[in-house]
Amino acid sequence: MAMEDKRMSEQNPYTRLDLPEDASFEEIQNARDRLIERDEQSRQDIESAYDAILMDRLRKRQEGKITVPEGVRFPEQLVEKPSKPLFSGVQKSPVWLQQLLDQPSPSEVLISAGVFTGLGAFAVLKQTPDTLALLLAFGVGFTMYWLNRKEQRLGRAFLITIGTLVIGGLLSSLVAQVGLPAIGLVPEALLTLIILALFWLVSSFLR
């Protein structure tokens, strides 16, 4: 009879971990850790009892037989949730806008920023018409290349680049009319810097 009681005790996972059936999840974990620390040789038996208790709790919760206190998490709740996309707003936007906008990697943004920052620095240091025209030509070429590598549509890249060039010229004219000070810059250099900035935005964030 004593042997039968012992077997029944071993088959009951709550008894094996010396826990009441209404023990909290934290108490279950603490009991498992305490018993393993005390008797490492019985680790497999203790882990089996621990798993059986968790499965029993999960089953009862799914059947609505128990309520789960706030803050108690079962194993399936501990799975890390996928992080939200960096540009989640773009993914919720209209299809036509999704097809137009790009989600560049940080390295791509840094590469294009480095190129146009270098061109802009030359424009500030060397404000001769020939130099500024050459820098704009480089900017046009890089923008077309950077856009074309994304979609492999050279005609589309060309139209976007030329459109940006025109918009940059119009914006520069507005800036000149407003009379914003550009200390140390000739009007042509200011025009070049504005267009290069637009080229960076377009090449980085449009397809």
C-alpha cells in the first residue's frame, strides 16, 4: 500500500514539486529551480513534472476553467513578437505611393549622403561656373544610377532625375526672390546645393 501511494505521488506533478494545485506560475518556477538545485540527479523527473503542470494550466485556461492573473505569462506568450517595420506608415499607404517610395537600408542612405555631401563641399569651396556645372552633372549621373539600380528602369530614373532638376531650379528662384541670405555663396552655388539636396532625397527615398 505504501508503494502504491508512492507511485501515485510520483505521478502527480504538483505533489512531485510539493505544490498546491492553485500555485502561481512564479511559485511553480521557484519550486522547480529549488528542487533541481537540491537534487541535480533528478533534473529530468523534475522538468517532466514542471512541463506537465504547465500543460495542465494551459489546457484549463483554454477550457475557461481558470482565469489568468494579470502579469502571468505562459510559455507560448513568451515568444518574441515580431518588431514593427521601420516604415510601417508606408506599408499602410495607397498602392501607388508604395510603388513610388523606397525603404532604403541605413548603409544605402549613408552612401548616397556621403556622395552628395562631398559634391556639396566642392560646390562651397569651388564656386566657379565650370565647377558647379560639373558637380551638377555628377549629381545627375549618380541619381540616375542610384534610381535605376532599384527598378532597372532607366527611362523612369531619367524622368525623375530631370524632374528633380527642374524643381530644384524653381525652388532656387523662389529662394532668390525671397532674398534669404546665403553668406559666402554666389547664386549659382546656392542653386547647386539645393539641387544636390533634392537629388539625395530622391535617390534615397524614391524607387
